[in-house]
Amino acid sequence: MITKEICIKGAPVHAAVLEQLEQKARELSVTGKLTRNSDGTSILLSSGTESDVANYINWFENLSRQHGFRPEVKSTAFKAFYKFSVS
């Protein structure tokens, strides 16, 4: 199991995108948390198998191009989440 941190810059994450993030996470058995910061950035922590998280990140990078996000992906210490949540 791995965890990746994605810093999302460039555009706010809208409700429709949040719904897509949660749906895709469920499809791929990825858990995690999205936190929106006051400076307009968002931090997405995604945990799961290496393959599932890689597929999720690839999917998200494609989605980002459509919505004007600039995701920055980095590895982080593994964190266990019960499900995908937004705060």
C-alpha cells in the first residue's frame, strides 16, 4: 500500500469535480482525503495499492487538463483512510 499527495493549483475544485474524484476513488478502491486551503490550493491524499493509486493519478491528470488544474504529485508516508472524504 502506498500514499501519494497531490497538490492542486490553478483553479478551484468545484462540486462536480469532487463528485468525480469520489466516484473514481470508489471504482479503483482508493481511499483518501481532499482538503481545500484558504489560498485556493487543495491537497489530495490518495492511498491504495501501487497500481490503483497510479491509475487514479493518471485519470486525475487527464481530468486536470480539462479543468485547468496544475497537479503536483509526490510520495508521502503511507496513511490509512477508511474511505474517500472531502473537508
